[in-house]
Amino acid sequence: MLDERAKTLLKTLVERYIADGQPVGSRTLSRASGLELSPATIRNVMADLEELGLIASPHTSAGRIPTARGYRLFVDTMLTARPLDMVRSEPGLAAAQEQLQPDQPQRVITHAAQVLSNLSQFVGVVTAPRKAGVFHHIEFMRLGERRVLVILVSPDGDVQNRVIFTARDHSPAELVEASNFINAHYSGLSIEAVRERLKTEIDALRGEIALLMQAAVQFGSEAADGENEQVVVSGERNLLTMQDFSSDMGSLRKLFDLFEQKTQLMRLLDVSSRAEGVRIYIGGESQIVPFEELSVVSAPYEVDGKIVGTLGVIGPTRMAYDRMIQIVDITSRLVTQALSQK
């Protein structure tokens, strides 16, 4: 627990470092904090904060900088949210509202990533709305001995194909019968609903239909997951101009690998989508994006009251968190509004 004096000095140090990007010395803290403290007292408090792991002293400077732990304490207990009116008056937000108009969902998602990047000057990321895998029509076609082509058609006409290997050979007549049975009893249900029904109905189904049904559900689940693993990234090149990264080519290379592969991003944003409101991950504490110099501010967005995806800003730990929170929050609301309008 910190006393009020230590909290004030830590808050002042974090705010000065975010604003200037330079280690903060005792003299600057004395002036900016408004506390009438001697240089010796400030140095003692700084030593205590450093011992707690909240600040650190770079070798090249007598000043201090916040650690990831210091940023976390600042965000959780000292951050004052900016008034929404201040954010709404920012240049670029009016244009953002024009871009995020009800249209094709994919265009809204692409524009949202660009809006986040433009407003933050960092990297904007948005996961595409999750699609519920739904059976509309399914066909099984015999390709050869114990080889069957599964053709899965979604309600919007999307067609997915996969070859499966069966435990025994099936005649064309058996495959037609299985297709007709499945279409008659399960058409229009989501993959998850079919999976749940199969748990109770599997014993009542004829053996060949049960096996084909299980294969179809597995295929449908994987196809839906593949469609859902889409994340749009915008503004990666902004990192090249940031002093926090530009001098460390090793860190930059790792970051660009992260944006290119996108798997870790998907895992992080998936975690964020299960929480309400804005989430902040600082300096690798998520264990999913393990970069000490990186922070992520994210929020879920909805369609008709249901969370379907996540968006956010990725940038250096030295970011204006109050502003990023508002940018992410407002963009989330705009995307929800655009996608929910019929």
C-alpha cells in the first residue's frame, strides 16, 4: 500500500513520462507534483517505489521510468477518464462515424481497424464477427472405397467441401439416405445445437447415419472456426516511427511476426471478448502477447445485443491510456451501432 505522497509522485512520474518520453528526475517531480518536498525526500520516495518494482532507473539517466507494474497500478487506481466530449471533438472522429455506416459487415470491420489506427497513431486490430456454423443442406458423395466427400451448404449459400475416410464402405444409396435424414432433422440448427442433440440421440440413430453425422459435425465445427479466425490489422508501420521500438530491431521483428501470424492476437482478443467493457493488458502480463514494451487496450462489440467480436489498439506501454480507453470504447459503440442496423 502506498501513502498519498507516494501515489501522487508515482502518478506525476507516469504522466510526465507518457507525455515526454524521457526519464523523470527529482527536480521535475518536485515542480510537477505540486508537493512541497525536499529533493532528499523525493529521492527517498523514489527509492521506495523502485524497491517495490513500480519504477526503474535506466543506466543512461538519473531519472526514473515506470515499469509494467507501475503502469498497471496507475491504470487501476489513478487514471482519470477524459470526458467523452473531449474525445468526440477530436479530429478524425467525425470522419470515423462516416466510415462506420451500415454496409457490408466486412467493410465496417476493415474501416474500424483503420479508424483505431488513425485516431491512436498505433496499431488497430479487429476480429471479424463470429459466424455461427449452421446446417442448411448437406450431401455425402462416394469417391471410392471408404472415401466420402462431405458438401456443407450454409444458409447464405457458402459451400464447404471435405473428404473424409469412413470405417467401412458406404453405398451411394446409404449416403443419400443419410443426407436426407440429416437435412430433414437438423437443417437450420447451429453446429453447437446439433452437437448437443447428438449427445442424447446418438444411440437412437442407425450406425452409419450416426458416424456420418459425427463426421459432418466435426467438419462443420472446424469450418466455422476457420471462418471465425479472421483478424484485421491496420497501422503496423506506425511502430517504425516510435522511439520506444525504432531503436530495437529485434523487438520490431517480433512484433511484425505477431501481426503476420495473428494466432496470438486471436487468442488475446478472444479472451477480451468474454469480458464486459474495456480491458487493458500491460507489458506482457496477458501471457498471450508476451512483450514487456507492449500494451493492448481492447473491448468487445455486439450485434443485436450479442457479443460477436473484439477490437482494440496495440502500442507501446508508454501510451495515453485515458485517451486510448475512450477511443476504443467509442469505436466499439460505433461498430455495434453500424452492424446492428438492418
